Amino acid sequence: MRLKISFQTVFVLVLALAVPSIAKTITSEAGLFANAKEVFEPLLVDPREIQLALRLVMPVGGQSLGEITAGDYFGLYRWTLPWQDSYVQWSIAGGMFARFDLVAREKDLQAIDFSANMPVDLRVKKWSLRLLPYHQSSHLGDDYIKRHDVTPEKYTFDAFKTLISFDAMDALRLYAGYQYTMRNVSTPLGRKMLQSGFEWSSPWWARRTQMYWANDYQSWERIGWNPIFNSQLGFRFAKTPEASRRLALYAEYGTGGMSFGQFYQQKESHWVLGLRFEHI
């Protein structure tokens, strides 16, 4: 049997071997209100990662759309484990994800999703684990309802997601996850989801700029396990690599089922220009 290895896989491995990067370190102390983004770092290209970002979305064959993502994590408490570089973190997070029609005169709000999370994170050296109970609700915008004369259906669910991440090298992070929806407040839907991905980052150039490439793959039972793929290439800018505030400018390509709950049965391929404001 012949082993088939994609060009993408080979490229990532070559980059990881050829280009060293600054090792990930835990800088804040354990205890009350510790940094919520160190024990398990937020995923860069997951469509429902809590963050602060502005996005210009250009669907293939469609009209331009705008998206706003606003939210953040807040660390409640961190415990130090007996082993070196090992911690448990308890945090909360919340955010909203909104999409607007930029072509319409009124810049119609099409849909908005809300998410409330309470992650428990575990890190042992290069391995990190996230146990994430969360609630998500999705709503059609008033402008969209009036323009399309539709009766919105309630789309709300409570789910439990598990993510495991491994820092294969200083420059390369691999992750995979599983989600089970415990409660659907809507038409009965498939409950399971599988997720995987990787993130590569370069060294900091002149201690001001860093390049990264992130890819995320998801497959949901609710849409017949059809794949959803997002790939993001971007640059981070900061005063120094240790600075807590950064700005990321990126381009992204995505294809598959839409992440907005009201439109989850619709497929879309799109390009994105985005601006993310990072606070680590």
C-alpha cells in the first residue's frame, strides 16, 4: 500500500524543521485572575473562537459582507501542578458574531450569534487540554427578516467540547477535538462534531513582525459530516514579542457549511480580509 502525503503536510513539516521560533512560556503567576490565554492558547482560525476582529467577507460569486466579532476571555483562577510547566486554569468567556450586508443601503444585519463559555484548561509541558461547556444562540437580524419576509426559528444549543493541543515544535502546534451537543432548543439536529487543525508561526522579524499560517477542519453530524475548511495566512505586529497587545492582519479562505447557526444548512466558499486585535 502506497502512503500518500499531501504537499501541504510536507510544506508544514519543512517549515517547522527549518525555522525555529520563540518557545511558548507561561508568564503570569498562578492564583486569582491569571491570564486566561496561556494554558490553552485561543485557536487562530476556528470560526467560533472568542476574539475581537473586523472581517471583510467576499463570497465566491456573491456580494461583499462585513463581520464583527467581539468578545474576550477572563481568567478566574489558576492552579500549579506538581510537575514542571503544568497548570490547571478556570476561565469564563463570552462573545458575539455578527454579519452585515455591505451592499444594501441600510447595511442590513443578517444574523448574529452569541456564545457563553466556561473553559477548564490543563497544560502539562507541551500538551494542553481544554474542557469547554458552552452555550450558543443564533438570531436573524430585523433587517433580514423584513427584507426576506421570513419567520425566524429559534436556534440554541448547549454543548461540551474537548480540545487537545500539542506543541510539536516551537513553530508548530497541532490540535484535535470532539463536541457533543447536550441540548438542542430547536428542530432535532445531529449532536456530534469533529475538529482538527494546525498552526505554524515564524520567528519575530526585527522583534516587530511575525508571520503565521493556520488551518482548521470541522465535520458536523448536523450537515451529514460534510467538511468545513478554513485556512488563514497573516502577520502579527507588536512593539516586542513579549508585548501583551498585538495586531494581526490576515487573508483567509473558507469553504463548506456556514458557521452562523441560522444558516448552518447553507454552503459557502469565501475569501476574507481581516483585522484582529489580540490581547494576550
